[in-house]
Amino acid sequence: MSEHTAPGSAARLRGVPGRREHNKLQTRRRMLDAARRLFAERGVTGSTIEDIADLAGVSRATVFNYFPSKDDLIGALHATHMESLATLIDELLARDITTAERIAGVFADFARESRRHPGYMRAVTGELERDLATPETSGDRTQLFDEQMQRLLAPGLERGEVRADHPLPFLAQMVGAVYVSTLRHWRQNPDDDGTESFDRAARFAADSLVPR
């Protein structure tokens, strides 16, 4: 490497973000954290772009530079939620537990978060509703979700805990469908804290996978 390489160039060549990129990521993270906190406390309709900008310590113009609309901000939060789901599944797969217990862990995680942050979770899951109504954007996200469900079930198939008379992708879609259906029911019933409905749904999904 040339001794005249510009500062930060070496980091970029190694795939490590330079200072400018790092600062942009930090700014974006602050805005998402601010939106997450405000949506949890006030809901989406009670939170303005100005509120988010103030809490994040940036200007209103900066928020719009990263997220042209509140829907774009919610979409970004939805993406981080999917990343969290992948991390949760990693943790469940690392534990020596049954497939039924792993399914219960995924469903219980949503119920727990919906009790802690109902406003935020309703905002994020609202993006799912828009996905279902917008095929041109929902395809990729649906595929990512189905892939996570397949990861969750694959070890159980190898251990004989999951039925083999249907393809794994189909079984993953069915578990995902139960998850999404329960989520939609929760969204439509403000008095439901999710505890009982997600527990019942997890048991139903697990029972449907038992080898015949």
C-alpha cells in the first residue's frame, strides 16, 4: 500500500467504515432509537418528525435526508426487528431444546415485547400490514421471514421432531402464517396483551409439526 494513501483509505480497503461513514451510521442509529422510544411512549400518530429530530439531537432536515417520510422510518424499524428475529433464532438454535420449545420462544418473545412496548410494536407490525397489501415490496421481506422459520425448524427435522411428509419450506410457511395471523389478531384487539393468544398459537403450531 502506498505511503501516500489518504487517511481512512486503509480502513475502507479492509471493509471497515471510515469516520464519515461511521458518523452517518451513528446518526441513523440515534434517529431510529429516538423513533423507537417515542413510538413506544406516544404511538406513531402522537410522534412527529420534529419530536424525533429533537430527541435524536439532529435537525428536521437531517431526518428527512435519511428518511423521506415517517413510513420510511417505520420501514427501517421493521428491518431492525427482522434482524432481531434472526438473532433470537440464533440464540434458540444454540440451546439444547426441542423444536416445540424454540417455536414457543419465538412466539413468547413477541408477546413479551408487545407488553413492554405496545405503541412501538404496533408501529412496526403496521409495516407488515402494508407489506401484505403491496406485493412488489412484500416478496423479499416474506422470503426473509420464511427463511428464518426454516432455520428454526431444520434441526428438528433432522432429529425426527418435525414431520417429513411435507417439504420444510411449506412447514415454515405454515408456522409463519400462524405467527402473522396471531399478530394481526393482537393488532385488532387493544385489550389483548398477547400472553395467552401467542402461547396458544405456539402450541398449535408445534402440535401441527409432530410426525404422523
